[in-house]
Amino acid sequence: MMRPSACQRGGRALLALMCLAGALPTGAEQTCRDLPWAEEARAGLLESIPPGTGGQLAEGGQVGSLLMRREPIFDTSDPTQDKSLYRAANRLHIITRESTIREQLPFLIEGEEFVPLEVVEAERVLRRADWLYDARVVPIRRCGEVVDMMVVTRDVWTILPTVEFDFSGGETSWSLGIEDENLLGRGETLGVLYNDDVDRSGVELFYFDPAVRGTAWRLNADVADNDDGHRVNVNLRRPFRSLDERSSRGIRVTEDKRVTPLFDAGDRVVEFQQETFSGQLNFAQSTGRVDGHVRRWNAGLEWWDFEFEREPGNLQPDELPEDRSAVYPYIGFETIEDDFDPISNLALIGRPDDVFLGQRLSGRLGFSPDAGGADDGRVIVEASWRDGTRPTDSVILIGFSSLGGSVTTSDGEAENLFVNAGGEFHLLQTDSWRFYAAIDGTWAEGLTDDVQLQLGGDSGLRGYPQRFQQGDRRLRARIEERWYADSEPLRLFRWGAAAFFDGGRAWFDDDPNDSENGWLSNVGIGLRIMPTRLPTSGMIHIDLAVPLRTGGRDVDDVQLSVTVRSGF
């Protein structure tokens, strides 16, 4: 039997006091202090807190308490928002659950090492959620080596009738339905829509779960019953939820039957039935974040099968596209530089957008043998590169390129091979004024009869009909002077405006450069409206464009377009 220690035996007051003193933390360990922006975080003053404050702390220590401050849609302590309608919206809305927010941040765990870059990334992850208007992750208190943090979020109204209207290039598309992008505060999406666009109309049911049964798995599922066919798509995956996560895997299966149209000068000239069955199994591993860089390797199996039949009617093709199919294993890689800069009044109005200024490089190679029912052997290749820099506070430069397609083994010919390259230039003149310019070019080789490279009102030239030009070469340019208002009318939306120039051309390499297929350009003005109390995935564009050159076609003198885009 062990003998009792001196402390256990007691007997002397002095010895007891010494034992008690030895059990207490030292004075240095007890020192606690509030950190910058702690007061604003506790008060829920989200927009008063600069993004990325957590990245300013020194690395080291550990994560203490992870507190939540979930703000409702409207801040009724603000007299401009203390209205009966806004108070009713707050009462009826189911605020996002704490567990839903924590599921988005599996890398921020109490007791784990405190890494400032992970705090900054946590903000980026939450800002990507459509059911949040904005988010901050703020270190609020440091006690020795322990850092307490507070997650401050503001909800948006997510259950609503959905009415979308898209009028561009002389064509009208619209949808009507109902959806909830934050079902019961769980971050899930459930909706039903009736869609009517230039290609087809029908009913669509869709569902998204960002954390199936509280796990790292995500589920996307949608089904559509259209006037020309149907679609079923199921995608179950365990994605990389952060740059430091080490593995990912998933499976996707899609069946799609439709009538595919081909266009010339914006008019349908051919129609045929197309049925597609495709899927993918994917596995990926990562080094995690090492010296500001992430390296990932992936492998998997992909398959697709395209079958074509004639569609009754007058728009018959001379010959149907040839059926084609492939089943192939692939390997790939990806490198990502962890370099993001939250900038307001760029893609979004009055709220930060996480602009990627690092380098991303990826590639994938697969081989489908001429066996097992495949129509031909194929080497399938994909590659992409993107890099951004901010040489001064007022200048942002972005470059990008991509390659995708296949080469058939029977004759060594390219099949639907696309090469694209371009760049963007942003000049941040003032807080309210920005200049933007972009150019990109696409080269295509071996286009099959069901694939077109197009240019028109829905693909870069706002003064022309949709799908106005076709070719295997395309060049586009865009210049805009943008203005961002600093007001928020009715506390419901932010707005801005733009004056723009678009120019470009799509052509076939073996066609002469005649007046029918020449260079096109337009000028115009536009209004931008970004709702601030609704899901953040859309910005309304209202553009009025005047074509400067018709290209020999019958083009209206003015084109009005109303569309919903992801950014300015």
C-alpha cells in the first residue's frame, strides 16, 4: 500500500497552505484580456467588424469557448428597421441553429490548436452559405494561451415564393415556385419550381442537405419532368470542407432525356432527341495546408453514354450525331495557394467578397479503352490554371486558362476539345467607383454535331439575340465603369449602376471573314439590385444595350435584358 503524501496527512497549517498554493494556476495563467472588436461581437454589430480580424493574432495557444451570436433578419434596435413588418418577419423566421453553423466549421474545435488562418477561413465558409447575409468569426478574449471566439451571423429570409424572370437577347425565360434554403434552420434546401425557358418547360423538385444526419456528407438530388423529357440527378459526396481537410470522396449518377436544339443567328435550325446517362466515383487525398499551399491527388471512375434519335417535326438534321460512350479510370492533382482578400464593392455591393488572389493549378488524365460497348477508345484530359495578384491597393489582376476534351485512339483526332484563356483587370478608383475590363478567347477542335460554341445575348454580347453566332473560335471583351451606391433603401436591398462596352466574335476557322459573321460590339447602361434580406446567391441585372454593328443580321436597335447573375 502507498504511503499518504505530506499533503494528504496534513497536520500543519503552513504545509496545507503550501499544497493549496501549488495547486493553483500562476498569476500569468490567470491573466485574461478582451481582444479588439470583442465589444462589437458581443453586441452583434456584424457590419461594424472588419472581416478577417482573427488572422491578425499571433499563432499558438488553443481554442477556448466557441460562442454563437445569431442575429435575426432585421435589427429592430435600429429605428429604421423597427417596423411592424420587419418585426413580424423576425418572429416568423426560424433562425439558423447553432448546430448548423458548427457543422460548417469542423476545423474550429474547442481545445484544439488556435490557427489564425483557420479563423479567417471559417468566415469565408460561412459567407458562402446562401442562408446567411454575412458572418464574422472574432477572437474576443485571451486567457494565457486560451483564445475564446465568437461567431456572429445574420440570417436572411429563406422561405418564399420564387419568381424569376430572365429576358435577354430577345428571349424570355421564367420560373415560378416555392423553396426554403434553410429548412427549419438546418441549412437544407427544399423546393419545387415550374421553369419555362428557350429550350424547354417543366416541373423540377430539388433537395440539398449540407450535413446528412449531422455527418460530413452532403446530398444533392433533383428530378425534373419536362415537355421534352426528364432528368434525375443524385450526388452524394464528402467534400473538402476546408483547405486543411485531408480526404474527400463521392458518387454521382445522372440520367437526362431532352430535345437538343441547334441555333443559327439566334433561330432554331435543327432539333433531335438526346438521352444521356453519366456518373462518377471519386476519391481524393490532401496534404492539408503546408506553408500556405495545399496539394491534393484524386482518382476515380467516370462513365457517360450519349444516344441520339430523330425528333418529329420540321427541324430535321441531315444526319444524326453519332452515339458515343466511354468508361474510364482517371487520376488527377490540384494545388491551391491560400491567398484570399475580402473586398467590398467588387462582385457584391456593400459587403465583402472573398477574392481569390492565389494560384490554383489542376489536371486530370483518363483512358477509356475501345471495349465493353464503347464506340471508340479515348484519352480524356482536363487541366486548368488561375492566378491573381494585387500589386497595389487599387489594382487587381487575374489570369486563367483551361483545357478539356478527348482524343480518339482509332484515328488520333480531337473530340470536343476546348482551350480557353483570358484575364481580368480591376481598378479600385474610390470606394464607390470601380473600373473593370476582361478578355477571353476559346479555341475548339473536333466538335461533334450536338455541341456548339456560341456567342450572343446570354454569353457575352448584351446587344444581340441569344446564340447569335456559332463557330469553333471565339473572342470576347468587356469594359465596364461601375458605381456602387452606399445606401440601402428600405433596408431591403443595395444597388449600383454600370456603363459598359461588349465586343467579340465567334467564327469557324475555315470560313471567310465576311460581313455576315464579322466582329460585333455594343454599348449600354445597366442597373444592379442586390437583395440584403433574401438568399445571397443572386443579383438582378437590368441592362439596356445598343448594338454598334449588326453583322449583316436583322438585329433590334435596342436590346433590353433582365437577368439574375451571381455578381456585379
